[in-house]
Amino acid sequence: MDVLNLLWQGIAIAIQPGNLLFAGIGVLLGTLVGILPGISPSLTVALLLPITFKLDPTGSIIMFAGIYFGAMYGSSTTAILLNTPGEAASIATAIEGHKMARAGRGGPALATAAIGSFVAGTFATIGLALLAPMLVELAVQFGPWDYFALMVLAFITVSATFGDSVLRGITSLTLGLVLGLVGIDKLTGQGRLAFGVPSLLDGVSITTLAVGLFAIGETLYIASRFTGVQDKIEAVRGSLWMTKEDWQRSWKPWLRGICLGFPIGALPAGGAEVPTLLSYTLERRLAVKPEEFGKGAIEGVAGPEAANNAAATGTLVPLLALGLPTSATAAMMLAGFQQYGLVPGPLLFITNADLVWGLIASFFVGNLMLLVLNLPLVGLWVKLLSVPQPWLYAGILVFAAMGTLAANPSTVELGMLVAFGITGYLMRCWDYPIAPMIVGLILGPMAESQFRRALQISLGDSLVFFKHPGSAALLALAFIALVAPLLFKGLRRFKGDDS
């Protein structure tokens, strides 16, 4: 009952005119981002961090969430009409969606994607509202040793989740942890790794690092691989409305997609890629007309899209309840919280309950906005696909530099922005994940603080992390998360050698 009361209070906050405006801006920006090739939602949130740092925290974070969900829908539009998934989670959608578009059924494909996203987002938000408080009740009993073990689990899962190599993920994380040491030590008051530069005594700005790595680095990488050839856009022919048969063939895949997407997304090592591919495989096996798969089966769009949106909402469960980001955009939202001095986790539900429940309630509003706004504007989104990419990339670079300078007017800050941009470009060239570096900078100082508190309370006993069952279990999970990918990789190589 308490959850329902809090949710009603959150809805009252979410429907305030200012927050509705922020949600609308986020949804529109997110859809635009998802449609334009090469621009990810994490990049957009990074660009907006410098210009939102003086705005209302609730409205800004609601806008970031709107970008997240809007990008999921926009990515499906690109996958269906261009056969170019804007996000890895839209790969499954492109398989059948583009075939439908080529057969003149792009309208029903876009419609089932939009309606499935709305249904999945609504049910998954209810799941988030019910599940997150349960995790919070457990986490508020944590001691400093438990919090440190939770941070270690976050470090390992982020390193193992992003990228194909655990070692590269840990390398990226280590760079972020080192950057987190820069500045004045809160315990001793001594400067660390400042190298005589006064500006560095305040530490490395999360905004500057995020904009440099995501916006500058990603733009340089995409521009360096631009061939000058525009992709062929498949026109939307016929009606956008779904037939009675389309509805009958879509509603069950929507529900199955929700059942796959939300639980997997809510796992600390979740994400949206796995449930979308699982959903596609499941729908192919359960299809009434299996011969249509590979030629444009609507179930192959409905299921993965529902799984995608449900998983996207599910990733916010560990982010809000435990402070664990399991996607690049979730990592950027973590940076957004940090920008306002807010720390996602159990205490956030106590100290900033209005913000948390207003944010959760805004997911209902954002999903409804997506449904109402995007289907009538399909023609506009298709036209945006023809924007020359060189103009797009140049605009992002200018916007990133101006936003960073507006937030931190300093030549040192501009120099760091350029250095982080080049670092981000090189990391992409060598296939190093970016998100662990952001997480290392944000969570590193927090982990250090909890580690020191645990040692002070235990009078320097380093075994304190193993004497408490909660922290010992979390450290065991972290070890499994670290070793499991390496074991699976070794098994695949072993089977390959046998064959």
C-alpha cells in the first residue's frame, strides 16, 4: 500500500507543467537521437550534462530518462527503415522489420514496435515500482563493508558486461579509478596527482570526462569511418494501422517479451541485447506461420521490441536501488545524479523520495508521450535520416566544447576535454569499453571512503570484508562474475580445438 501511495505522489510530481515539459523534450530528443545514425543516447546525455547543471535536478533527470526511452523507439525506426540498428538491442528488430518495410508493411512494423514498447514500458515500470523498494529495504541494513563489496561487484560486472574482453573492461575501469584519486584526499587533506595544477585539486569533473569520452571520442570515431555514401531509406508505404490479424499475432509476443526483458534487465549484469535475441529465437519457435520468418514476420518485431523496452526499464532497478549501472546510458544517468550531489542507492529513496518516485512515475508519462507523438511524426523522422552526417558531427563537436566551457570556463578544463576526447577515440579504435571508465571515476571515491570506514571500525582488520555474510556473499558474486566469462571463453576455444 505504501508503494501505491508513493507512486501516486510521484505521478503528482511528474505531471507538473515543468516536469511534463522536461519529459517531452527528453522523449523528442531521444527519438531524434535514436533515429540519427551514429548518435547514441549516452552521447546525448553527456552533451546535456554541462547545460543542465543549474537546472532543477528532478526535471533534468526526468529528461535524461525520456532520452533513454525515446532512443529505444528511434533505434527501432532506423532498424526497420534502414536496416541499421542504432543500438545493439535493435539488431533482432532489424532482421524481420526491414523485410516488412521492403514488402510495403513498414507501417505495421513501426506500429507494433511503438505499441509493444508502450505496453512493455508500462508493465516494466510497475515492476520497477514494486521491486526497487524491496531491494532498498535489504540495502539499508548494509554496513561499510557491505557497501564496499557492492562497489566491487559493480566494478566487476561493469567491466565484464561492456565489451568483448574482461581485461579491456578492467583496464578502462582502472583508468577511471586513477582519475578518481585526483584532487584533495578527504581524510588527510593532502593533494593527490594534481601535479601542481590548482584546477586539479577539485578533482576531475565527471561532466568533462563524460563529454570528452562519449561526445568527442564517439564523434571522431564515426567521422573517421564515414564513407560519404548515404544509406538507402526504405519509404513507409500504405497505412500505419495494424490489421486485426497483426494485433492477434502481436499481443502474445509483447507479453513474452516483457517476461524475458524485465527480469534480465534487472539483473546486475543484465542489459537489453540478450533478452531481445532470446525473444526473437522464442518467437521463431512458437510462430503460427514459421515460414514467414526471414521474410517479414510481425512476431519478430513485436517480441524483441517489447523485450528491449522492458529490459531498458529493468536496468534502472539496480541503478536506483543499488547504484549499479548496467548500460552505457545508465552510467551517464549515474553521472547526472552525481552532478547534483545525489548518490543512487538505498539512501536516495529516503533522502530524495520525491525525486525518485517522480522519476519512476515519469516513465508512465514518457511512454504515453512516445506512443502519442511518434506514430504521427513518422514522416518527419524519415526526413531527418537524410541530414548530411558531416554537419551533424561538426555540430556535436561545437556543442560539446561550448557546453563544457559554459559549465567550467577554464583552459585546463578545455585541455582535459580534448585529451579525454582523443582518449575516447583511441579506446574505440582498440575496442576498449568507455562506460567502465565513467563508473570508475564516479564510484571510485565512494568505494575508497567505505573501505577506509570499514577498516577504521574494525581497527585495521582486513578480514572484516569476509567476516560479515553480506559482504562475503557479494565478494563471492564478484569473483564469479569475473571468472565466469573467462571460463566460458576457454570452453569455447576448447570445443573449437576439438572440432
